[in-house]
Amino acid sequence: MSEIIRSLQRDLNHFGEDLHLIGSEKLADRHPGEHADNFGAGAMAQPATPQAAAAVVRWCAENNVAVVPQGGRTGLVGGGISAPGELILSTGRLNRIEAIDPLARTATVGAGVTLQALQDAAAEFGLTPGIDLAARGSATIGGMIATNAGGILAFRNGVMRHQVLGIEAVMPDGSLFSDLTRVLKVSAGPDIKQLLIGSEGAYGFVTRAVLKLENFNAMRATALVGVKDATSALALIAHFRAKPALQLEGAELMWQRYFRDSAGDKGFDLDWLEADTPAVLLMEVSAGSEADARSALEDGLAELWEEQELTSGIVAASLDQARRFWALREDGDFMYRHFPAAPSFDISVPPASLDDYVAGLRSRLKGVDASFDAYVYGHIADGNLHISVIGKGAAVPSLKEPIEDAIYTGVAEFGGSFSAEHGVGTEKRRAYLTYGNPARRAVAQAIKAALDPKNLFNPGKVPFRA
């Protein structure tokens, strides 16, 4: 047992069941999540109340112990890794859905509530959190706030920043900041909660939140459509978004290499797809009934078939088939079985620039090594691409920077971001310092110095000390 755990047990034992303290022995039996070093500290505190969380942080501030906030540990960029001498502060037991107000369409929840749990609870009222992502079963609301998560519905509802009405958080000095506003319109000076959203645990530890809820319609139809490029896919999306009786629920584009390898891995029949189709668009719409949604989807595709030079398409005949369509996009583990340690990236550019960016990307990768290619897929309607570089030698350390430069070159010039929805963590430190906005970095560091002068909250990560 670490000295940190022993000291916390001695000094905060009055919290009883409201504070669980876990040492390296018990952590060894748990899955660390997406990064092997998440449990590197070997010491974890799991408060069940905001007051217990605040007491832990005050103790850490008084004893100069660094705090590493963790949620569901689904982060892909090393934002939750920890080291000996640090204390992991987990949202795991702050997992209560306190209230769902169907009239105001809000939910008040603990930071440890998973997205799936909130989706299920809201669905009973015909509502949804308005944000969705593949890791819904393990991603927590607190972690999604800390990374300003995006996902499938960002093109329609915005990212996490746009869904949060109120926040409660423990600040680095151990004080409890509470602004659990439950209304949309607040014009009362600077909105302090926005500092916490997207801060990746650098400015505070989120304990509770109030989120907006949106209407949920289960009457859906889903299709896979072969398209010639992103521009054609965007034309389809615009067409369906303009239809007053329809709601676009998802629009995910998979370029050829990703789609075919994903389908092959899952034994998915591709007899319907022309062999040289450059990309496949996964679309889902909702309407007054499943029959209406299916009819509108089929009719809309027929209207644009020749104009957009669509090559092929298939509409799901059942809910099970629709789920199989979505698995092609969301279950990407096959990439790392075929190409272990493939460098992966998460960028965004304005949707109209996608074709130019992807063409330039492939050319730049060939410039690094003629054998290199990339799996490219993503949230087409908001310009968010996920990219995994593949080819022999792609994971060689000496090529890390040239590959990063191939990925990030031109992104800012297009008006995009080197990190769209996964955050910065430790993996994107060089990108943050090389391709990030220097004015934003300076302001972020000034805020960090003001709120956390001892640099105890998630040290060694964004915004990084100069």
C-alpha cells in the first residue's frame, strides 16, 4: 500500500463509505482502459459525494500531491495516464442520475454516469442527451465534458460544450465551484464553466452537471450508399436535411480501404457494392414511422442517383441489419489486429475541404514512404476525420514526426483543428505546441497559473508548462 493511501486513510477516515481508497494491489485486478499507464500511480480515490472529492483535493493541495482526474478511461490520447507519487481521482462512484425534467428537457447527473446510462434513462421520456459516440457504454459524462466530446450528432446538436447548462467542480485549491444552472439563457458575465469544458482535467474535477436533452425518435431507416467522394456525400446530406418531415440522425463516411477491410473482418456481404467505389456513406434518418423513414430514404436516394453519380446502395431491412451497418463504422478494432500500433489521428476541416485534404494527405504520406496508406473515416457532416496510418514501418519512432507533419499540414490553413474530439493528452503534445494556436496557448497557460499555481492538476498534460 502506498504512503499516499495510508495517509489519506488516516486523515480522511471520517468520510467512511463516502470515500473509497484503492491501492496498487486492487488496481492490478482492474482493466486500465485505453492506455496501459492509466493506473501508473498505483493509488486511487473514489469519492461518492462532491464533498468527499473536495476533501481529497484539499488534502492533495496541502501535501503537494498531484491529482489525475479519470472517468471511464476511454480516452485515446493519454490524457488520464498517471505516475507513482500521483493520486488518481475517479468519478466512478459519482454515478447517480439525480433528475430528469421532461418539461425543461434537462438532466442533472453525477460526473461518473455513463453516456449509455443517461441515454437509457432519457429514452423513457422520449429524450436523448443529444450526443452519441461509440464508447457510450463506458465513457462518462465528466470525461466527455473534460474532453469536449463530439461524436455522431455533433453536426446537428453541437459538441459537449453546447449540451452543458451547468457544472459543479472541485477546483485545484479544494473549493467547490457550483453553477448548476438549468436554463439556456444566461447573460450574467463570463461563463466560468466553459473553462472546465475541454480543459482535460487541468483546471478542476467535474463532479456534477446539468445537460440539455433533445427529442429521440426510434422510427428510423438506415442505408449504405456508394459515393464518388466527400462532396457527393455532402450533397446527399444537404438534400435529406432540407426535408421537413425527416430528421438526419447520422452521416458517417468510410473511404474505400477502411470500409472494405472492416466488411471483410466482419464477414459482411459486399455483392451489392461496385468494386471500385471510392467511399461509402452510412446514413440514418428518422420520421413519423419506420415505413415513412424508409420510403423517404429510398425516394431521396432515387432523386439524386444520377445527379450525384451514386454507384450502389442498400437500405437496412431490419433493426439487426441496421446494427450491422453501424458496426462497420464503429467497430474499428480490426485495424490494430492487421496493423498493430498504427498511428491514429483525429482532425477536423470544413466539410467542403475534405476531398482536397484527403487527396493531399495521401500524397504527403507517400512522400514519407511509398508503401504508406491510411484508413480514413469519420463524421462527414461536421468535417471530423479519423485517420490511421498503415504500412510497414508506420509505427517506427523515427517516422513519428514526419507522419504527424503529413497529417497536420494544411489543417489550420483550411480553418480546421489538429484535434477534433479526442483531446490533446500526452500523445498530441508536439501537435499542440507546433500546430496549435499560440495565442490560445498563452491564455490557457495564464489561466492554469492562476487556478493551479502548484501545477498539481493533471501535470505534464495540456496546456503544458512552458
